[in-house]
Amino acid sequence: MNKIKIGIIGYGNLGRGVELAIAQQPDMELVAIFTRRDPLTIEPQDPVVKVHQINEAQHFQDKIDVMILCGGSATDLPEQTPEFTQWFNTVDSFDNHAEIAQHLAKVNQVATNAEKVSVISTGWDPGLFSLNRVLFSSILSNPHFDTFWGKGVSQGHSDAIRRIEGVQDAKQYTIPVTSAIEHVRSGQTQPLTARQKHRRECFVVLKEGADEESVREAIITMPNYFEPYETTVHFVTQRELDEKHSGLPHGGFVVASGQTGVNNQQVMEFKLDLDSNPEFTASVLTTYARAAYRLANEGQFGAKTVLDIPVALLSLASREDLIQSLL
């Protein structure tokens, strides 16, 4: 078997997850990791894998089939995906929903000119949830959608708390409201507010001398992040945070309600319950790297989304085996 040669850009939680995911794919091998940090400070889980400065990546054009980009959506991927698509087939997890169309157009121009494939906005939302929204809306006429996230750690919200003066460390959990879940699963379509759908629970370690009430007030009144929600703040020691809240679980589900026939109510749901959000997201990216490689070999160049790719291209199995065993 000719293995798909993979490179990784960025070695945070997502990059480490991609390394683990590649090790589970018999048709893939990890060629190199590229980082902005000092490569000598990076210890891959496979000691054979070499780590290089990110500016060396373009010299690996003839050694890497697909580059998986593991940077953040705020500042990294808007620049890195077009840049590296000049030289490689790429996969990213760009998740700013409002800017996906703009990102797609920018990357598509580069990918088409370079005769490369770039699969953008993979993961689970956008990604797997997007696929199910299209499926549900195609089956049900004028469906009502609700999306719930959690229970899980929101890394963005946790970072927002850590930026508050007096905070040493923090983890924030997004938690769906049980009554709201029951509401949508029963087929009711009355709109729910953000406060009705989710609540937020924060575990905060204070710096020495910091005032609890000042920090609590800064959290619960933070616009967009916490003010619209019922927010609970717990102050804990660093040891307790490390022992009880060191993981990165997450999940969620998308629900569609609609009618068929005259007045028959139908509810469709897709759910994820994840022990490790970055490892699961990494597995999705790695799977779409296989599809990117196959599309490139077929000459189907340009930027793609999960909505453009037949599901059979994701699988290691042949079409015949899939039909025999899973259809």
C-alpha cells in the first residue's frame, strides 16, 4: 500500500490529536511537524518524526501529500490556509461561520491556480453538524433547527476568563438547559433565547490578593461571553482545577423539527458526546485528508467543504466493501 504522506502545521492540542489519529490510519504516515516554536522544545509521541520550523515547510513539497493545518481560526488559518495551499493539498478547521464563504473563495483561488485541493472548515461544527443540517433540511420541509453545545469545555470562554485581572487560571463549561432540550425534542418550534438554551459554569483560580467579588462581577457581566447567560462562578485552588478539570470534553447535538404529510410531526437529531474535543476534531481532519488526497489524484482541484465530498471518499474501505458491510 502506498501510504498518504501527511504533514502537520502547529503542535497544540489539535496538532497532537492529529498525530495520534494518523497513527491509527493504516494508509497514512506522518512525515514531519512544523512549528513556530523552537523545534527542540517539541517532543512528538513518535520520536522518529522530525520537527521543523514552519518556514521550512515549502521545501517538503515533494515529500508531503496533504498538510493538515492545526492553527486557530482567529488569526492563523485565514493566512496559513491560502499560504500553504500554494504548495500542498491542505485541510483546515476554520470555524468562524460568518466568514466561511469569504475564506472558501480566497482559498479556492489559490488552490485552483496551484492545482491543489483544500478542504476547509472540517471538524464537527462546522463539519459533521453542517452535513446533518443539510440532510435534515432536505428531508423535512421548512424545518426548525436548534443546536446545543456541551456539556463541555469552551476554550475560548476559558481564555476570556484568564484575561481578567486577578485570575491565575480558569476552565469554563457550556451546559445545555434540560428543559430546553425537552422542548425541542418534543417537536416544539417556539424560538428559545440563549439564556433559555445554555448556562455557563466557571471554575476559577485567583492570583494572590485578588478579590473574589470583583472577579465574579467581571465574569458574569462580560458582554457576549457571559452576560446573556445564567453563569455560576466557583473559586477553586490550582490543585483542584488540575485534578478535576484537566480534560477537554465537549459535545452537542443538532435537532430539526418539521412536518410531513398533513400534520405529522417529525424530529431528527445528531449527537456527539466527546471525552476529548481536540482528539475527535483531529480525527475528522485526518479523515478528510484522505478525501483531499483522492480528489487531488482525480484532478478535482479547488477548495472544498464537507458538503462537497461524497462520504465514501472518507473511508479506507472500497466502495464495494462499504456497500456490502454498511449500506
